[in-house]
Amino acid sequence: MAGLFIKRTEHSSALLPSVNRIDSTVTKLSSSPLSKLGEFGLISRIAGRVSGHESVVTGIGDDAAVTALSTGMQLLTSTDMLLEDVHFRRAWHDPYRLGRKSLAVSISDIAAMGGIPRWALLSLAIPAGLSLDFIDDFMRGFLGMAAENQVFLIGGDTCSSRSGLTLSVTIMGEQYPDLIVRRSGALPDDDIWVTGTLGDAALGLKVAEEAGSCRPAGDTSSLCCPPGPPGLEGPDTLLSRLLDPTPRVAVGRLLAEAGLVSAMVDISDGVLADFGHIAEQSGVGGCIRIDDLPLSVDFRSQTAALAAIPYQLALSGGEDYELCFTACRSNREKIIDCVKKSGIAVTRIGIVSSSLEVTAVSFDGRPYNNGTDGFNHFT
Ligand SMILES: [Mg+2]
């Protein structure tokens, strides 16, 4: 049997014995409904909710999953870890949206390559005391996001955790070799584009931080958001961008399959840092015009009272999960036409340069002092 959670025993006894051993700390689980259900009960519970697909030859239940790539396509694989209090807080993130987001951020990496997301592996390190309701709601979110993107859960792993909830998602997708878009193809004088709007998630985080935790950790009721100005849904919408991001799969595929873009990346750490990855991989630089950054109506209304627009949230805030791509200037109109059917706007925000430097400038051409170049886990 493979797939979901099955490999824990072999894996942990050989390599990570302390993770799997039931000792005085971990035995707290024994009184919870989750422990009564047991590891294999949990596996069955999750497996019972997973739908099959012709591409999944052998899914959950064997030593390894077997999947069938579409003829002529290559496999795209990416993995992400989400750690409690590093990437999410249980006090803010209800389990349903945490489940959705944990898969969405991985799907976003496939979207960034112009790929078609297909299969996912999910591993969970579960702290003592986490309720079965939490896991059920988490899986409802995870499998809902999977269904929306025609992704099939084919396996994973589970163990106990002594330091918070840890989620690991591996996503696999596919695409024809000639259509896969890498970070390394940007050329000097290409336009720099982004999808959607930027800074909403970062502003949502700021609003949530300033409001403090609205409900106790572990409470699975709906997130309580600070009220916005009358008649505006600003905070709710901004928080939704943070807590329940939408991977831009359709736009990524449309652009890749039309052959219109030279490089692409998803924006997880802020457009300045993520375009920086394109610049580094392509051996180029670029100039981003802050006045051209697409800001949502909610972002503008929430920041209207400030002396200056906080462009740094849009440049470096992170967690937007939009796409940043580069394209030849001659493709401008074709790009606008191409993405129309996705319903997602695209905006030109700058120009690729040969100088190797990545800068942000104001409308008058003066350098914009951003103060930070993106979220970095090691600072
Ligand atoms: Mg990425």
C-alpha cells in the first residue's frame, strides 16, 4: 500500500525513531478522538474522501502511487513545507482555509511554470491535542482546493509533532516540454508583467496583526475580522487574499500554451524579490515602476488615510500568489487578448534591463526606497 501516510512506520523506524515513538509527551494524543481513530483509521478516513481519476493508476493503499503522464508531456514536481507560527498561525487560520492554502501555494508553483497541476502528496506532523474536527475541516479545505484544480491526492505520510503543526505538500503537474516556462528566459527590453493585484495579502496581515488575535487558538469557528468602514468589505477581502489565495493556473497555462512569455515566477515573497529570481536566473536586471503596480480597490480604500501609498506592501509584502512574467514588447496586445478568458487582469509594471540590477522607481524616475527586499526566512 502506498500513498497516503502509509510509509510512516518504515520511514520513522529507520530514520527518525523519536518521531514515531510513543513516549510521555506524545501519549497526550492517546486521550484524543484522533488517537482513538489511530493512524490507519485516519488514513482510511482521508482515503474514503479521495476521488479517483484515470491518471491515477494506483492511488492510496500501496507502497507507492502509480500515475500516468499524458503522452508527450514532462513531469513538474515541487514541494512546500508550512510550519505553524512560521507560515501560519492557528489563531488566525481556520483549518478549512489552512487546508485550501496548503495546497494552493503548491499549485501556484506549477502555475508559474505554465503547467497543469495533476497529483499531490500530503504529509502531516500532528501536535498532541489537535482535534479530529480540525483534521476533518483541514482535509475538507485541502480536497476542495484539489477538486477545483482537478488535482488528485495520491499519498503522503504522518507522524506526531512536539512543536506545532507541520504540513508538507508535494505537487506534481505536467506540460509539453516546449511549453514549460522557466525563470531563465527573460531578455533585456522585455516587459515585466504581473497578474491580478499586489499587496492585498500583506495589508491583510497588517490589519490582522494590528487587530491582534480575534479568537483563541484552536477555535474552529469563522475567523473574526476587524470591522471595516461602513459599506466596504475591505478587511474581509484583504484577509481572504492572505488566508485563501487563488493559484493562477488558468492564466499561467494560457500564457505558456500561447508561447507569449519568456520567463515566469509566482509571487510568494513580494514581486521585487520574486522578479529578482527571474533576473538572477536570466542574467538580467530590471526596473519596476511603483506607480504602475496594480492595487485593488480594497487596498486603496484601506490605505486612503495614509500620507503616502504603502507601495512596499505591494513590492515586498509577499503571499499574493499572483504571477510575474516577462515578455517581448511585440506581444503586448496578444497578451491582453490571451488572458481575457481567464477573467484575471494583467499589468505591465516595468522593463527588463541588461544591467543585472533590480530597482524600483517612482513616476519621476527617482529610486524608490523600499526598506526591505522581500520576506526572507533566514533574517
Ligand atoms: Mg514559487
